Amino acid sequence: MTATVEARGLSKWFGQKVAVSEVNVAFEPGIIGLLGPNGAGKTTLLRLFTGLQRPSQGTVQILGVDPRSDHRIFSRVAMVPEDEAVYANLTARQFVELNASLARVKDRAKAVDAALAEVDLVDVSHRKLEGYSKGMRQRAKVAAALVGNPDVLFLDEPLNGANPVQRAHLIDLFRKLGDQGHTLIVSSHVLAEVERMADRVIAMVDGPAGGGGNRGVASDSHDRQAAAGKNRHRPASRSGLASFTEREGDGSPHRRADRRSLDLRCRGSGNGPAGDCPRRQDQGPPGASGR
């Protein structure tokens, strides 16, 4: 299957701080979870994927094109940001209609009704967003992203503020979209959330302490065939980088949690457990000079 999102040697730094370091991943349709603590670089990575930030080095392709050089790709891509990216003076329906207009949706009224129904906001769609709870605003943002029926959907902490019922509803919605052939890349700092919905998991963890304050990003091992049938789990270590590799199973969509386990490997130090990774002294991005 052809990759829908691909990054090669992707890095981003801000002065001496490395936020994303040498990411090499290829994502196919389904749900991909970006798991990591707050500040690990998940939002930066999503912004790089969507072309909202320019990479310091490396390349990104969505559906075979660079999102920063061919803006036509945005008709097939949507993003749900973590921040409060809503117009508080609009009703939920007006907000989704605005996004449908920007996406040049043809049957706009039908698409808006369908998007609001997907997130269970039809009955309150006449209310202004300023009167919505955080969880309801999150669902309004999801509806605004879905109204254009995107092939690739990026979601940054989409379950923040949602109550247990809303979380279950959104997770079921994401699963359905993944099963329909959409590509969803979902960030979260909560392992239980990622485990419930993701087909694959990419771990983003703090790198070794260094003068540059670097952040390390774990990359997918691309070794699915060799991993089939094995079921191991090793605890993560903050002293090195690790990558999560999903396990093949019986393919049943109702046993997502049962058919995956996590295998952590040290990156750049053979295939030993993450706890065996040697500590490094990173000197910041290429060309940076210490002071």
C-alpha cells in the first residue's frame, strides 16, 4: 500500500533547541498515534507534516506532494489543532459552514449536517461557541475538519476536555474513519487513549540531557514482518530514544488493544532495550556553536 504521509530526515530546531530530530516515517491509511509527554515535540511534528512550519532539514510529503510547495493538497487534508482555534462569536453551525466554504464543498448544507451529526452537535448547533464547554468546542473543531471529507486528518490532542462519554464517541468516530481508508495521525500524552484507537504508535520521548536541550523523536522501525507473532514489552528509559512497533494479529477491528504490544529498541545503539542506550552529549543542531 502506498504511503499517504512520509517524512525523511525531518528535523526542526529553534536556535539551540532541537524540537524534532531526524524523523523517518511512512504512514498508510489507518490511525497512527503520536505518544509522548507534553513538550516532546508532537505539535511541532504535526505542524511540519501539514506545512505550517518549514523544516530545518529533511522533507515531508502528503499524498505524494510537498505541502509547502503545492497548496492544492489542502483540499484533501485537515487539521484539528490543540489550541482554541474557533470563532467564539459564531454558532457551531456557522463555524462548520465557514470551513465548508473554505474547503469548497459542493453540497454544503448536506455536508454540514453530516459533520455535525458525526460529533453529536446537531441539537446545539444554533448556540454560539463562546457558550460551549471545552469538550464541545473540541467536537466542533472535529466537525469543521470533517466537513471537507479529507483523505488525511491530523488531530492534536483531540480528546482534551472531553468527558468520558464524549471521549468514547470520538474514539469510535476515529476508528470508523480509519476503517474507511482515511489516514488519521493523532497526538496524545495519554497511553490509554492511544492504545484504544491507534493501529500504530510512534513514541516521542525526551532525548538525553545536553547543552542544546535537544528533543529526541523515535522513528518507526519498519520491521512489521519480523515482528509478527512476537509479544514483548520492555519499560521505557529516559536515557535513550526508543521506537514503538505494532504487532500483527488477527486483523479484527474489535480487538485493537489485544492485537498489539509495544517493543522498545534503542535507536543508534544496536537492538538492545532502551535501558541499555548510552547517554550522549548532543551539541545542538548542525552548524550551531556552543557559548
